[in-house]
Amino acid sequence: MSEKIAGILIPDTALVREATELVREVADDLLFHHSRRVYLWGSLQGSRRGLIADPELLYTGAMFHDLGLTDEYRSTDQRFELDGADAAREFLRGHGIAEDEARNVWLGIALHTTPGIPDRLEPEVALVTAGVETDVLGLNLDALSQAEISEVIAAHPRIDFKAGILHAFYDGMKHRPDTTFGTMNDDVLAHFDPAFVRADFVGMIEGNTLPG
């Protein structure tokens, strides 16, 4: 039976059920509930913006977007966003999803911490970021009704979420600090680790050994 939260339908399909089961197995409650809220917030924000995403693809993007923070899917040599993006693309390919659609999900996850770009791309890309921005940063809450906000949080509680997500970010990135260069992720490492030294873009330009 289909589930509806704050007017948003959770698709009752094999793909969605398997995506839910996969994330439930590898992620803790904090990441699972966060990922479900990202789908709901993203869908609600999309309805306000006139953006219509494929529900299965948006759901997969939302559910997989933080898989790179989990023990099962984290790598050592690339940004955590790419871990989740790669996993989602392989998952969708395994379900016969067209390559261009799988790529949109890949982009939605890969770019969800890169402000300003996803909004210009397909709804499946833009609305993952919109959902993340609402849940993590509280952006565009004024576009939602208090009843919608209350219903989403009742279904997927935010229990000590702010501290919890910061620790999840740190745990998922502390072993690969070089991957945070050029992203907001280095703010998290600097917050938790006073010994962390950010790479300096200006210094890299000035240190370029090419002439001129």
C-alpha cells in the first residue's frame, strides 16, 4: 500500500522498496530519517517551484545521497558525494533504468553540496539539493506550511540531528581530508580537528612552477 506524508506519495514500487531496504541496512537511524526527509522536503519544494521530478528517481537520489558516509560505501580516495552517486547509478542500472536518467540521479547526489549549479539542471538533480538545504540548513522553510513541516518531522523525527549530522560528516571524511578541498566539507574537518590544515587555492596558484 502506498504511503503518503504531508501530501507527498512514497511510490509503492519494487525499486523504491529495494532502495529503502538497502539504506535501512547500511545507515543508522539518523541518516535513514534524514534521507527520507530529503525526499519529502525536495518534493514539497518542487511543488512550490513548479518542478516535476520522476518520483522513483528523486527518491533514489534522496535515499542514496549520504551513502558515502556509511561504513559499507565510503571510499578513501574520492569525495563522499561520489560514493553515493556511484552506488545509485549502479543500483539504477541493475533495475533497467535508462542511462540518461541514472546520470541525472548521479548528478543530483554528486552536486548536492555544490550550491548554485543543481538549480539549473533537471528536477531530479535540483530537488535533491533543495531537500538537503531544507533539512540541513533550514533554507526555504518559509515556502512550506507549518502543517507540512510538522507532519514530515512526526514521520521522520529530527532527534539531536544537528550534532548528529555534523559527527556523521566528520566520521565519513576524516580519513580522506584531501577530498574536501574546494568544498564546504573542509568546514566540518576544521570544526572537529584543530590540526587540520586547509589547502589554499591562492597558495597553489602562487606555487605553480610554470613561468609567469
